[in-house]
Amino acid sequence: MQEQEKQEKIVSMFDNIAPTYDTANRVMSMGVDKSWRRKACDLAYGFYAKDSIDKIVDVACGTGDMMDFWKKRSEVNGIAVGEIVGVDPSQGMVAVAREKFPKFNYHIAKATEIPLQDESAEILSITYGIRNVVEREAALKEFNRVLKQGGLVVILEFMKNENPSMLGKIRDFYMNKILPKVGGFISKNLEAYEYLPNSIEDFSTVENMKKELETAGFEIVYAKSFSMDISTLLIARKK
């Protein structure tokens, strides 16, 4: 399958599950994803270390949850944020986001074609979306273009684990056998949730992701996996 066709199929899949996406996510993660998102925001604000930020961009913003975390955690951390922008190629997902969070700005666009000016944002995040970007190398270069000098890219993702521990094997069993059935039942779209474990297996390891970020012009400032290595947080600064 050509890269464009593959990307279009992924976007269409997210359009189809958009109405039930939030419910499925909360049930499957048991709410633990909230702590991961909160930690990502707090750490990024700490690393950026300024009390005002003009623009934060959330790529593959989906139904807008991470954008809301950026807003709420900015208030907790005493940081004034001018604008929070969501970017996603799925019209279905963005429609849900606009209804939930009308105060934010949105663009229907790919991660490789962000409709923002060069060096216009201080922080750019992508949460559980980078593995769905077919042209990942081009996307990371695009993130670098959009960020100001010293700006941060924040990635939360399910990474491939080449040498899983016993806990890692339990994680893999849950994500391969249990999670697709739960998500499929809620969304009535089993294929979409069978895609999740397959996409992780086909995705990058943490070390490879670090190398890709460095090649794209970033330096790693934080890398850690949480909850039996289910979720990994990477924060990198534009050189």
C-alpha cells in the first residue's frame, strides 16, 4: 500500500470511531492516561522555565483532551499561555474536539503539513499519535520548523518493547488480547482497535525514537516509561 493510501485509511478509521473514542479510551486506560498527560505538561513547563508562552500546538489532537491538559496545568503552574492550537487530519475527531473545547483553535491538517509559520510555537505535543504518522521523519522535521529556538517537542506514545520483562509481557497480553475486544465492543469497530496493538508492534523502540528526534535537530531532555512500560514520555529541545 502506498504511503498516502495508508495514511488515508488511518484517518478514515479515526473518523469512524470519533463518536465513541473518549468513552473507549477512558475504559481501556482505566483513567491512568490522565496522570501521564498531567506529568508530561508539568515537566514540559518546568523544562521551558518561562512564565508566559505565546503558542502551544497539539498535533494529532484528536478530541482535544491534551489541549485541555495544557490549559489546566498552565494555570496550576502559574504560566500564561496565549493560544493553544490543535492539528489533526480527522474531521470527525476535530468535530468532537470543537464541541468539547470551543475556546481552542483547530486546523484540519497532517503532521507533515502544519499550517503555521516557522518558529511560531514554544511547545509542540503529540500524544498517542506519532505511531499513526506514516511519514514520521518528515513530521519530525516539520515539528522542528514550527518550534522556536529552544522550544520543546513532547511525545507520549506506546513504544515497541524488544526485550519485555515479565510485567512487559503482561502488558502485551492486555494490549493484544483484552484491549481490542473492549474497544471493539464500545465502538462497534473491532478492526480499529485491533489496529492499536499491531501499530505498536510495527512502531519504533524508545532508543530509535530518540535517534530520529536527534536527526531531526532535537536534543533529548527527558525519556521515561510508565505503568509497566505501557506509555513512554519523550521531551526534546530544538537545538
